[in-house]
Amino acid sequence: MKGPWGEELRCSFCHKTDDVVGKIIASAPPDPRAYICDECIAVCNSILEENNLGKACGAQTAGGGRGSHDPPGSIEVVLQPDVAEAFPDSDSVNTVLRQLMAIARRSSP
């Protein structure tokens, strides 16, 4: 399947094409578009579940390298180079992850 500009649809996270995965979901406009496949959504759901379980158990979040200006509760995450190329700053990562969380909530039974 082709995207709105004729490009091959590919997950922005794992780079698999839509013919390899079950479904690819696009972020809401405006551009640039981000795409995520059902497999990456499953991975994100498991990470969110682990995070919620850790909070319930009183575990400390990973990445204790918070800067003094970061909001309380924020964590530090290291992006792989291919992912960092698609997300140049923390705002873009947070925007896509918030959209992903909304999609995951809507698709949960």
C-alpha cells in the first residue's frame, strides 16, 4: 500500500513495510507523518504495562540521569540511531508516544 505521497508505508519504529505486518497506523496530520505497526504497538503496550506494574510496586523508573530542569517523573531514554533520525527532539517523541497511547487505549478491549 502507498502513503498519501505515493511512498511505501513503513513503520517509523521498526521500518517493516505494511505487507509484512498486520496493520500500520498513521499519526494525525499535520506533516510530518509518523507510522506505527501493530507489532510495535504490542511492544509499547508491554512497556506501559511494565511501567505501571513498577509504579504499583514502588520501583524506581529507569534513567536516573534527570537534569535539574526536567519535570519530576520524567525519564531519560536512549534512542537507537534509526529512531533518533525520525525523532529529532523530545517534543516529537512525546507527541508520537501520546498519539500511540491514545490509539492503544481506543484499541484495548
